[in-house]
Amino acid sequence: MNKWYDKYLSIYDRPFDEVPDELIAETRQRLAALQSNEPLLSIVVIAYNEEKHLMACLWALSEIQCSYPVEIIGVDNDSCDRTAEIFERLGITYFTEHQHSCGYARRRGLQEAKGTYYFCTDADTLYPPHYYDVMMKALTKPNVVAASATWSYFPTEKHSAFSLSLFCLCRDLFLWAQHFRRPELSVRGLVMAYHIPSARKEEYRVDIKRGEDGSMALSLKKYGQIAFVRNSQAKAITGYGTLGNDSLWKSLIYRIKVQGKGILRIFYSTDHYEDTQDNLVK
């Protein structure tokens, strides 16, 4: 059975030279039609050396079915490949952030966004057509300041659709249980959205290597709740960067061991975390 993302995989992980000119022109036209001068949603695509993935991401974004006015902007994290050129060819307004890290890139996007809601978007990730409407349904509920969805991975010969489903089910159940008391730990940047006026009162962490998304979520807790969206229509799909080359079974066992060491935390809230030395930018 065909999946919603199958056609985008035809160019995913391929050099930009191999993308048909006709597809580039059609995608550019659809993206232009989506852009609003008075957006409610700011879809901010951050990218660092993402030539082989960015076109597929923008192609998927060009076909979203969203009920709200949007802007789609980019942040090029000073790439060395054709990332900036792709933004230009697709007619996407983008900003170059010379300081490298997701924290710097997301912070730049927050500074430039014109909307009321900020949607973190990673260039190596594909978002389903109804993702934004589903997320907005959660974000616009009373006393909600942010929302985080779930995500999966592309099936491969090594990772079957069934094994991926089982892996993600176990992970998502844990994230769901954890979010009641520690929602900031269940947030992932690639599927996070939040209220821009509240976020601009806080600061993105740029002194850490990972966790800038959870840190922002922690700061936002004072303004409202962080919703956890478990809906197949809002499940993004991405590559295997966080899994590496390990089998899903080994990855699952590893995560169980790591999370199991502090499992009691899911029963208690906190407003402060101590950073480990290996996560600090020297």
C-alpha cells in the first residue's frame, strides 16, 4: 500500500542536479501560492548542508492542506553545499546564520518569523499534508502554549514497516506517559510548535550541543501547557540520524537502559535541570 510520503522519496537523498526542472518549477509555484503577507503560522525550515534532503522537504510543504495563513521561511546555517541555492530556486525567503547549531538556527528563525505560531521544521524531515491543522487544533486550546507530535522513519530493507511501527509504538507510549509531569523531556525539535510572543520572552539555549528544544519547552511551561499530539495525521517521517547504524532492537534496548535509570522522574515535575559537561559547548 502506498504511503503519503512515497513520491517524495523519489528525490530524497539525491543531489539537486538530479531533480527535474519541471518539478522545481511546479513546487516553486505552489509554495508561492501558499505564502501570506499576514501569516498566523510561521513554518521555519532550518538546514545545514541539506542539499540531498531540502528539495523533498519543500516539495512536501508545497502540498500541505492548511486552513490557516502561513509563511514558509528558511534558515541556512552557513552550509557548504547547495542548500542556499535550493532556497533561492524555490523562491523561499531565507536567512543565513553563521553560528553553527540547531539552537542558533532556531533562534534566528524565531527572530525573523512574522506569525503567531512557530513551527520547527527540519530540512531532512517530511511532514504530512494535515500536520499543521492537527497541531493547530492542539495549540489553540485554552492554556496551551506549545505542542509536540510524534515521528517515524523511512522503511528500508534493514528496517521494515512492521519493526518500525513496533519500535515507534514503544517509544511513543513512553513519551506519552512522561509528558504528564515532564513534558519538556517528551518534546523533539523536528515536531515542535509554540506560541511566538511567549517564546520571544525567553532565550534559545545556544551553549549546549543538544536539547535546545526541550530547554525552550521548559521555559514555556510558565505560560501554559505543552500538548502531546498522538495522531497519525501529524506523524512526520525522517531519516536515521538519531538511530545510527544499529538495529532497531539494539536501539530500543539501549533506550530502555538509559531511560530506566531515572524512570521515577516521570512522577515528578521540575523547573530546573543540570547540564552534563559533555553537552556544553566549549
